Amino acid sequence: MTDITPQRLVLWGVGTSRTVRAHWALHELDLDYECRAILPRTGETLTAEYTELNPRQKIPLLQDGDFKIAESPAIAAYLSNTYGTRETALNPSEPREYATWLEWCFYAATELDATSLYVMRRHGALKHIYGESQVALESAAAYFATQLRHAEHALQDGRPFLVGGRLTTADMLLTTCLAWAVGYQVPVTAACHTYMERITSRPAYSASLAANTPRSTV
């Protein structure tokens, strides 16, 4: 954590569970930023300007002056490490808490998001691109339920946050995955649902949802 004044923070991307994480981190840290409200699969990520910034042609992407960083877990961690204070930091610093935080981040980003929920998105809402597969949908939902046991077990002790007694980016990752699952009508266990409702009651979360909403073209 440093006492750096932000240069010109620009966040590219709205409209997805992954972009909301970046907006959320910016709001939790009370940082001013410009939002470039581009969406996936609209052609907006394929322009020469954006491809120069991010050859992966994915959102979100954060620009901090001449520095660029993509991938929502990395964006949130960077913002906390760069602009967080002792009171606002979203990443723990104690070595074992930091290791546990990393474990939760990788778990949410891989086991819940990429391996489960995004598979459902590919073969559900995006089936016109990736192909329809009921088997993929069912197996991904079952895998999500199996992997969610890890979070359910941890939350049985009533902890308010995953690591260290305060909000971290791990909570943000897990919460967005839970909200995503609820949106897909995938069953979420009682302890996880209670946890999600508590975390999503934060003002910064509500602000991030508003910032992440695509603008009407009407």
C-alpha cells in the first residue's frame, strides 16, 4: 500500500459479472475514474483502439496513466495494493492470511467462474456462438454444487468475511459468483445465501451495479 495519487483511472467494460468486480473495487476504495462503457460481443472490443490496449479483446481492462491491467481479480488486487490504505485495503498483508486469500481468489475464479458458471453461459446464453449442449449445462451446474461445498463448510462458523475479519477481493469474487449462480437458478446453500445477502448490502456494491449497467441507446 502506498500514498500514490491516481493518475487518470479509466475502466473499460460494463454489463458482466466480471466487469462489476472492477467497478466494485473502485467504489470500495472511493476512487474517481472514467468508465468506457463497452460491452462484449458487440464489436466494441474488436476495434483497433481497444485491441492495441488489450490484444485479448476482453473486458474489463483498467488503465492507470500509462499502466494497463486486465482480468478482474488482478485489477481489484492492483487497485488495493496501489491505492488502499490501512483502513480500506482489500487484500490482507499477514503472510498466512495472504496465502488463504490467494486460495479463495483462485478457487472462485477457476472452480466457480471459469469451470462452472462460464461453461453454463457458453452453452446457454451464448449457445448461438459456442453451441447448445444440455449435457454441458447439467454437468457444469453439478460441478458448481460440488465445489460450493468448500465455501459452505467455511461459512458454517458464521464468519462475516472469508479472510481476516474484513472485506477482501476474495469476498468480491465469491459474491459475484454466487449472484451469477442465483441468476442462472443454480441452487445456493443457506450459509452462502446469507453471506451473499450481507456482502451485497454494502453501498459500494450497489454503486458498482449502477456503474456496471449498460447505457440505454434509446
